[in-house]
Amino acid sequence: MTEWRERAMEFDEAPYAYEYATLFDLISLARGKKNALIVALDHITDAGNMGALLRSAEVVGATGVLIPNKRAAPVNAAVYRTSAGAVEYLKIAREANLANALKRLKSEGFWIAGATEQAKQTIWQAPLEGRLVLVMGAEDTGLARLTREVCDFEVKLPVRGFTQSLNVAQAFTAIAYEWLRRTM
């Protein structure tokens, strides 16, 4: 049995208490790096989506994840399990105001990219390299207006079929791998 599965079984017996990082921690981890990915989750409330996003973020080498204090899935045993233990290797920061946190990241030299079906450019056209914050919105409501206004640009996945979008975790994974491809 893998180590993360053994740890997940421990959480069934006792409450899981995740120690959140701060925005400053994420900025410090990215300092001096030419390529750094921070993932901002705008009201992702489903534990399954949250865990899958965290797993993909860790696999591509994201610096960390930023979530709002409210209207966001907490890092709990279900998220731990779905992330396959990735939460142990990934810094996750919570902030009261996501738009203000994004402005701070901008001042630290990050580009802010919002993922939305309404974007004009696809991930192949957008500048997805370097120091990037990729903002993913809730599946039902998308990016909040204030969050969207902070974004430097918006991106979407190209689609060929009739279904217009992927699940948020799947969409994040596709976009994150494009960032990884460009920064390797």
C-alpha cells in the first residue's frame, strides 16, 4: 500500500488538520525563480475537484495554491485522499480577499491568467510561461467579476466537440501541462 493511502487511513480515525501557508510563503518560494506557477482557485467548493486540482498542481511542479477563506473547499481528509497525498508536498495559502492577493502577486512580477470559456485566446496563443498565476473558477459560476478584472489576460481550451468545457480539474491539468511544456 502506498504511503499516502496509509496516511489517508489515519485520517479516518482522527480529524485531519492542514496547516495553511500564507501568501508571503508562496511569494518567498517563488522568489528568484524564472518560472513559477501559482494556482488560484476562485470558489472551488467541491472536495473532489479541489483534490484533483491539487494533485495536478503538485505533479507539474507548481509553487503553491491560493484559495479564498470563504466559499472554498477546505483541505480535509477527502481532499487529501483525492489529491493522492499531494497536499503534503504543496503549499496552500488562504486569503480573505482573492482579488487583493492577486494584485500583490502582480506586484511581485507574476502575470495573472484567468481561465474562462469567454476568453478570446486559446492556451496555444497565450503567454503561458515564466512567473504565472493561473486562476480557475467554479464550474457553475466561473471567475468572479472582481477576480476577472485583476487578470492580465484570459485563456481557454480549444474545443472541437459539442460539449463546450471540461471539468475544472481536467481543464486545469491541460492548461498546467502547457505551462510545464513551455518552461521545461
